Amino acid sequence: MFALKGVLRAESQEKILIYLMLRNSGYGKGIAEFFGLSQNSVQKQLVRMEEDGVVVSHLIGRLREYHLNPRYVFLATMKELVKAAIPLYPETVIQDLVMNRNKPRAIGKPTMRVRSGKAEGESEHG
């Protein structure tokens, strides 16, 4: 489905915008896997969209997380346009996007940081 054909350069741009609007953030690989798109095409579009100022990103470890740019001049207008395209997608796709299933950390579970292959607190000798 490509509802905004003629307005956007590619179908993957529309899907990226819908994903980021409904989930607030995302990674290239996650967006590509969700929509069954090529990871390469999604990454290319994300780079273009960041160069155009539509999205912003930051690194979390080695992963680059993308968000809609709150300083983008046409953000409100773009959001309205994307909102108009959302009902054209299957309801199951929208429900899956809105319901972000991240398994919560168990209460009392310790946080482990890994450095150079060893868990924090381990000694050099085991």
C-alpha cells in the first residue's frame, strides 16, 4: 500500500513515517522487518530523511535510533498527512504498530553491563 504516492519519494518513506509516528522511535532493521522491506532500502530512506531534516537519530550503543524531528518546519502538516493515510492500512498492521510489545524487566532483576566480554563485577581470573 502506498497511499501518499506523488507526495513522497518512495513507499518505504511512507511506512517509515507511519512507524515512527505510531511508535515514536525505531531502528532501520526493525522497521524493515515489520513491513517486510529490504533493510538496505529502509536505511537509505532514513539517511535521506535525516539529511532533509524530517527525522533525527542518535546512537544507542551500536544501534541508530530514529525519531521524527520535533524542529522540522512542516512536522504538524506532515503528521496530518500521514494520519490521513493510516486508515488505508489493514487494521492488523495498525494494531501491531500501536501495541509495542517490549517485555518488561522482572521486578528485582539486576542489571548487568558487559564490558570487553566480561560481566561487570567479574574478576580477571574468573
